[in-house]
Amino acid sequence: MTHTHTSYTSSCKLAESPKDREQVFRLRYSCYRRKQSIPEQDTEAFSDNYDSLPNSFSFLVRTDTEDPLATVRINVVRPDFGWYDSPVSHVYGDHPAYEEIARQSFVEANRLCFAEQARRDVFVGLVGHMAALADVFQADWLVACPRVEHAKVYQHMFGFKPLAEPRQYFGVSFQTQLLGIRREEIAEHVRNVKPLHEAWQRALIYLSAKLSS
């Protein structure tokens, strides 16, 4: 994952309106088409059935002029809520590490896409929203399946651990690796990492108010 340093201010919000969701789907499409990870589509938008599920939350990062910068989708799996499904289950559903996590509860980050090369502060903000959503829903685990070449970033920056060998991910042509960390472990890992700790706390305030209203 490379980083650029273009100057801008940005905000990360839930993609709720039709306009927001269209920006998410178009950003995904342009991102995945950059490396031909998905087939061409006349609509120039990329979505799947998970986008309409109640346990699915898409976030959109935009500049102060409303230009989309990045997006991620977080799926919450809480069996006691009747929320069982997440894309990772179609990739690692038969793996013992996933089976153990699925017996508990987790949030999965997927469809992480950037309008340009990834910027560290935007990436940290998105992971902060993932951690905050895990707090809001009291999920035991945080799970991600990044491209193999990006897995080390999650491990070094946030303490994620590799849990399985790489496999091809749901709906795209590249290899990903199952990574995971318990919620209390990532809290300990980032306790003294000011940027992520602050992003997490800002996201928690936003999501606690948004999802309780």
C-alpha cells in the first residue's frame, strides 16, 4: 500500500442516501478496474447482494468539496441478532479459524477502495470506524481479508494476525489473506498510537449517536 500527500480536509460518514451509495459503487468500480480485478460493466458501478443487508454498513470518505476519496464496507456478524452472513464466510467458511470466530461475533472490513493511491490518514480513519462499529455492536473480533501484498500493513499498524493461507476473495480476481484480532487486543495495541486512538474515539462518538437515533 503506497501513500500520497495531497493536501485536503476530509470526512468519513455512513453512505445512506442514494447519492452516497452511487458514489460508493462508482468508486469501487474505478478502483477495482484499475488492476482489472473485475469485469467491465456498462453501469460503471460495482455492488453485490451484501449492500442491501441490515448488517452491512458502507462508509464514504469525501473531501470538503464532496469529492469521494475512499470507501469501505463493514459487515457485522452477531448470531444473537440474526446476523450471520458476511463475504468472508464464502471464502473461509470451511476454515477452523473462521469457524471459531463465527461462533462468537465479529465485524469484517471489505470492499476497501481508494480514488487514488492510499493515504495513511484516510486508511487510519477507516480502520477507526471499523473498530468503533465493533464497539457499538460489542463484537468480539475484527476481521479483514486484504490483498496479500497489503496484509503486512494491517499487521504492523494495527496488530492483526494472519489466520489462514491466501485464497481468492468473493467477487474479485485477486488473492487475499484472512486476518483477525480480538477487540480488546486492538484496543491495547493502539492505546499509545495517537492517530488511530483519536480516529477510533471520533468514530465512536459519531456512530453511537447515528445508530441510536
